[in-house]
Amino acid sequence: MGKWEGFFSNETKGLKSSEIRDLLKLTEGKNVISFAGGLPDPSTFPVEDIKKITDEILETKSSSALQYTATAGVAELRKQLVSFSGLRGITGISENNVFVSVGSQEALFILFNVLVDPGDNVIVEKPTYLTALNVLRTRKPQFHGVTVTDKGPDLHALESQLKKLKSEGKRIKLMYVIPTAQNPAGTTMYLDDRKYLMELASSYDFLVVEDDAYGFLVFEGDNPPPLKALDKEGRVIYLGTFSKILSPGLRLGWIVADEEIIREVELFKQNVDLHTPSLNQFIAAEAIRRGVIQSNLPKTKALYKQKRDYMIQAMDKYFPSVVKRTKPVGGMFVFTWLPEKFNTTQLLQEAMLKGVAYVPGNSFYYDYSGANTMRINFSFPSKEEIEKGIEILGNLIKSKL
Amino acid sequence: MGKWEGFFSNETKGLKSSEIRDLLKLTEGKNVISFAGGLPDPSTFPVEDIKKITDEILETKSSSALQYTATAGVAELRKQLVSFSGLRGITGISENNVFVSVGSQEALFILFNVLVDPGDNVIVEKPTYLTALNVLRTRKPQFHGVTVTDKGPDLHALESQLKKLKSEGKRIKLMYVIPTAQNPAGTTMYLDDRKYLMELASSYDFLVVEDDAYGFLVFEGDNPPPLKALDKEGRVIYLGTFSKILSPGLRLGWIVADEEIIREVELFKQNVDLHTPSLNQFIAAEAIRRGVIQSNLPKTKALYKQKRDYMIQAMDKYFPSVVKRTKPVGGMFVFTWLPEKFNTTQLLQEAMLKGVAYVPGNSFYYDYSGANTMRINFSFPSKEEIEKGIEILGNLIKSKL
């Protein structure tokens, strides 16, 4: 027991160090090819534009850009986000429906605190985004999983579950869902399924927390409108992020939701950090207003499609055919299923000794199933690293068959 | 009841809209002289230096400054904060004792979540910083108050309380204290009292959360080292902020603490927002390294001393003599005591109609006492506004005597 451990709150005693994070720390300073992160390729950052914008902001608006601002966000950015949301088909909203957060992570943190009590019934995809799961876990809900197929979550299975839960007198509070370029599965739901999900949400009266982190990064196939665009009742809480389309280091995300929900989020954020950095918000507002983000997207999408293709080719070349994998239509990750006997958490230590890191897939399952899966990032590593890393990983898997 | 109210968590149902914030919203867009905020004078922002620094960072380090970074903070900033802490007499620490947060507000939020369980005994000054109190309240502790005299908290009274609590078998978890240029009282504890407080913390085995928001902004009299500089056991958790010495809009604060505590804070922050914005941290690191902050301080202190003197003179001229007030040795606020019959929350509505806003002092008392007090900011308003606003306020008070 540490010297100060007796002073820590009961609530945080559950915050154990992530096994993976500890493992990944072992790679620091070593020459390990990392497929583990979710980092954008830095060549996609519009550095020159950001520099020009920042200069002009500091020249003309430093008194506000360096000063405290409103908890809900800088007025100009909220205004720009109203029109920017239109690019995703979200209309009929005003600045009062928009809230700016420190990355979409903070939006997840605040929303799950504001909405979920211990024991509440929540639905998540299997698999789903691990850091959303981590926050949800701290709220101690009753989890219900819906399996992600290559067309998105299995809504027929979901409907059966909802019926069953209702018959047991259980009320569903919310569903957390990533309909577009799902992380980690890389799939996108069809429009019809989106409508179907909205009908389920309405019939069974639950909120939908829609994570659209990769909505602007679909490089193949259809990109139907987000659930929020189909939402007639205000039950969808939409999350966007600048991390994948401008710069993650600026830590900017946003929420589009009913004003009543925005108000509650605002009250909570007041305690968390008063407000999101002003300068960063001024930069993002200008990046939208000048079309910097919009005109940067095709380049980013082309690059990520290329890298995905490269990763897929490498997998087809080096992975044994018993390994199943997704072919993502957007985002930054390929998800793979190894034969059942594999435990990818155990395998990770060996992989790292051989010079490759990935994220074991069980982190993406609320029930820690998926022990034979792994998430592999293709946006950050170079083509050479992709080729070499996948070869090492493939050989390692083959050696264990 | 709102449409979505039934979906909000029990924990957040206590998050009521601040009466004052609602009142202050009434001033928006109106010509009201605001003594209510805690905004720095924007003329103190070293805009040209920030511009130059940002340009150079984007030129040479954009791949890291715009990318994700470590949860504990950018390595270079943590390194600079080790030496910067030396200016406040804090020595013998390494980067591992330093943690960067989204303003010191986030540090307060995380620390109180990590350290305080419902029912825990915590000590706060009467009065103390209202937003720290607001976060603490969400943790539902048992509050114990120690009155702030013109020499800081009354430590003899504290010792008696500690003895009593101990005899009742109650364990004290922590004390939240602002030893230097106290907000809102403006007082600074003598060195001997600081040593005395550290002895009490050691004997009664509680942690000390030391808020040093104004440590670099003492413009008069002694400025003894913070408690952290006297801490031999690692029981002081020190909070610093760039908001008052560089720019609040960058939202940067930091913690200096025992590694074991830093580790727990890191785990918690991982869920809150992954990390503090990278670009902002690079800017602050350079602002320290180049001495921008250090060489900007004398100007800021001179300006605030001048504004304080102006405020004090105006008060002496326009306030009736029954109103008692502090003469702050640093920071941004004068605290005043009106005759007992006054209720400054009620008075605020009238004051705003006449064109002046302030913060009613009861917000700074954990037990909402101090109904006859007010906090008045002098850093943001102009000299003309100070003169005019204090005249209006003085006349209003006189008319009620």
C-alpha cells in the first residue's frame, strides 16, 4: 500500500492502471512499430493555415482569444458549428444546441456523468470505442451489448433484447453508438437501419449518444446522414471532434443536442474546467469559416484510403488465412479476429519484444470478451512500418497456429 | 419538468443553476460595470511574445504541438515547471511530480474527486474560493470552517477544532487553503503561521491542497514561500495557474505533488479529456523558457497595485464608514463587510439596475453565511469604471442605511 493510498476516494479505487497502457509504456524510447494508437498522420495537419489564422487572431482579437470565455463555448465557434453540422445533414439547430468540449472525450465524460446512475441500463455495441467504455464503467451501469456485424449493429437482436428488458420491467436509459466508420469495426450503418434504430429509440424511449468521430472521414461507399439528422424528438446527442479533421492537440470536440441537455452539460462543465481554451476555439472557428477543414478533407481521406489499402494488402500477404479482418470504409483502424485459442493480451508482450504493438481487442468489449481480437491502426504508421509490422505480426501468429 | 429531466443522473440533480450566474446573465449586452468577474486586465497579456512563440512552434514542432500528447502533460512544459516552481521556493522535485491540467479548475475537480468521499471531513477557509467550494460540495463532505483574519486563517481556532474532531474519533481528510493573496480576502499568511499549519497537518495527518493562484501576483509586503516549499512529507498538493500570469484563455494550470498522487490524478484525467491541449502547453513552456512570464510580472503587479489603490481610494471616498473592507496585498479582489442587516444577494438586483455588478460574498462561505459581504474585482475594470461603479455602489448602500 502506498503512503497516500488511504486518502484516495472509494470511487477512484476502481481506477486501475490499464494493463495495455502499462504494456505500451514498455515501448517508450524503443524502436517499436505502433499500431496501437489512434493518431492522425501529422502530414494531414493544415499547419500553414493554422499559423496564418493564429497570427491574425492574435493581431485582431487577442483580448478575447486569450481571455476567459463562456462555458458552452466561444459564440463564433458555436455559430460556425451550426453551419458545419449542415455538411453532415444536421439542420434546424441553433447555437443554443451546440456545446464545445475539450475533445469529444470530455463530452463523453460529462454526458455519462450527467445521464447515467449506477444500475442504469445502457446499450453499447460489441465491440465499441474503449475510452467511452472506460468512462461508462465508472458509472457502474448495467451493460447490454449488441453485436456489430459488417453492416453495423444487429438491430433485430437489439429489438429482441429491448422487448425482453421491457417485459422484465427494465427501463433503458441510453444507447452509445458509432453509426459511421465504427471504431473499432470500421463499418457504416445503412440509412434504413438508421431509421430502424431511431424507431426503436422512440418506441422504447431511450436516449442515443451518437459518436460521429469519423463522420467526415468515410473514404469509401455511402456516407448516410448521422442519426441526429433523422432525429425528430431531440433524443439524439451528437458528438463531433476536430481531432481527426484539424488537429487532436487542440483538444476540441462538440455536442449537438436538445437545449435542456446542453444546459445540464454546461452546469457540469462549469465545475470540471470552467471552459474549453478560447484561443483554440477561435482557431477552429476560423478554420471552418475559411473552409480550411473542408478543403483539407479530400487529401486526408485519400491518404487514409491508401494506407488502409496498404494495410489490407500486407495482411493478405502475411496473415494466415484463418485470421478474419474488417475492410473499413473510413476511420483509422482494421479489426481482426484470430482463431479462438489466441489471447491477444498475452500475445502483445511477445509482439512488442519483436517490435510491434497493437491494442488487444477485449478492451473494446464491455464484458471483456473478444480475447482473440486486435485493433490495428493504419493512419499513423508509415507504409514501410505497415509492411514490416504486419509481416512481424503475421509470422508471430503463424508460429502459434 | 423538462422533457429530458427524467434521464438525468441523481448525482447531477443537485447541480442547480447558480443564482448569481443567472443574475449576471441579465447584464449581458447591457452597460453594466462588472466587479463580479475575476478577469485579468487584457493589457497584461504578452500578445507579441505569444504570437512569436506560436509561429516558431508551428514552424518547427507542429507534428507534436498539434498531435495527441501524454495525459500528465507535455514533457518540455513539465520540465520548465520544475524550474519555474523554484521561483516560488519549491525545490527537490522532478517532472514526475508535475501534472498539467485544463486550468487549475480541472486540477481542483480531479483532486476533490480523487480524494473526497461523501461524509469525509474537510477544512476550508471562511471565506474561500467559490468554485473550489462548488466542486467540493458535489463530493458531499462534512465541512469544517476556519475563519480568515487579516493575517490569514485563524490557526489557533483550527487547532481547537482539530482536537475536538479527533476526540470525537473523526479523521480529517484534507484542508483546502489559499495561503497567499487569499481569494477573496486578499491576505497572506506569515511564514511562522505556514510552519504552524504544516505542523498541524502532520500531527493530525491530513493532506493540504494549496491553491497558489496569486502567488506570483503579490504586489505589496512579504511573499513567503508556499506551504509546498515547507513540505517535508509530501502531504501538500500545490496548484498553480497560468491564468493570471500569462493568459486565462489558454486554460493551463498545474499540480506539484507526490508521485503517488500524480499517478491517481493521471488515471482520472485519462477519462475526463485524455490530455490538456498540446499547442497551449508548448506555448507556456516557451513562455517560461524565454522568461516572457517572468519579465511580464513586474508590469502586471504594478498595474494591479495601481488599480487596487484606485479602488481603495474610491471606496474611502464613496462608501459609508460602516462598511469594512480588506486592503489586499495581491490578487484581484477587495472583500467588504456591510452592516449585518444587509443581504448582498438581494442588493445585487438593485445594483445591476443602477449599472454595477459584484459577487455576493455568501458564495464564498461553505455554510452560506456572510450574507452581508461582497467581493469586488479591481483587475478588469478601467479606472473610470472603478470610480463610477464604486460611487454608484456607495450611494446605493448609503440609501439603505
